[in-house]
Amino acid sequence: MERKFRGQALTLFLILSGIFIASLVGCNLIFQKFFVLKPFAFFGQSEWSQFTFEASVGLLAYPVTFLVTDLISELYGMKWANRVVLAGFISALFIYLLVSLAENVEATVWSPISNEIFSKVFGLTGPAVLASMCAYLIAQFIDIRLFHFWKKLTNGKKLWLRNNLSTIPSQFVDTAVVLLLLCLMEKIEWQRFSSLFLNGFLYKIIFALVDTPILYVMVYFARRMFEISENEELKID
């Protein structure tokens, strides 16, 4: 990569890092709301079209983190992807501490948001955050290492392969670990494990397949913008 592009490459990295951290923090703040999703509604009146499952709205943002780490892995390499994952962990921990502090500050009598409403909406329980962060770290590091394993094995070819064969296994681990920890902590009943696992993992598989063309488009334009070859990485250090 030519030196003249390093400033732009750094700017892109900061934007991607910001999206990653915002998605991670956002899903931890909004996860308490659940919704019904019909992923196969476009099949018309078929049996598949009637399939529905309940999921946390946190799942709307969380899969974006895997798309971003795959993009950073492809364009900047494993080192920078690992650093973004660590930065995300520290950011999520900071937000947890900030919300905990805000929750323990007494609201004034004229405050439009009472203590009870604030705790109900933004309250983050320690066990839930611990389970989420443990699953996050394990899954993200697995995703990055699998991505580069497949990239090396295919000599930088078949982006779709490393995108899906890194994201899907890591999402399996993420979903399983967080639910196992929550069940062991008795925050979720064991009989709900299988349905929640199926719902969460299925959603993440669908997103992993959908984000593949998005990844291709972003990588294509990034390579053209920075005039780098298929196996070349952007240098920002």
C-alpha cells in the first residue's frame, strides 16, 4: 500500500472500530426487549413462512460485530482485529460500570425518569454481563483465528468460505456459552435452553449468510480505493 493512503486507511479503521464498539455496547443495553421474528415470510403461504421465533432485540446489533471483525481481519490483519475485540471488551465493561453508577444515584423528585423505570430499562445484572462478556471474548477470538486459518489454507481465495466458516462456528460457541452460563447461574431455566439456543443460533446463521455479499462489496471497494491486491493488508502502524 502506498504511504499516501495511510491516513485514509486509519480513518476507515476508526470508523469500523466505532461501529463495532457501538454495536457491542448497544446490544448489551437493549437486550431486555424481545420480539417475534418470521425469517422465512418471503416463502409465501408455505410451511416455512409460518416459522417464527422469539429473540432479544440485542441480536439485531450483535451479529454486526462479527461482520466488522471479518472485515478488519481481511483488510488489516489478525493483530488489529484482536485489538478491536479487546477495545470492545473494555468499552462494554466501562458502560456496565457507568450504568451501575447511574442506577445507584438517587433521582430527584422532578426527574422525568424515576429510579424504578431507569433500573427496569437500563439495569444490567452482573451475572448477565459476565456471561455475555465471556461468550463474546471466546467467540470473537475463535472467529478471528478461524478466519485467518481458512484464509491461509485457501491462499487468500474464497472470501465467502472464510467468512461463513469462521462466523457460523463462533456464533454457535457464543450462543451456547452465554446460555450455559446463564442457566448455571440460574438466571434462565434449563427447559428454555434448547428453544433459546435454536432461536439465537438460527438468527445468527441467517445473518452470517446475508452479510457475505455485504462483506464482498466492502472489501472490493476498499481494495480499489487503497489500490491493494487480494492478499495485501492495509498498514496503519
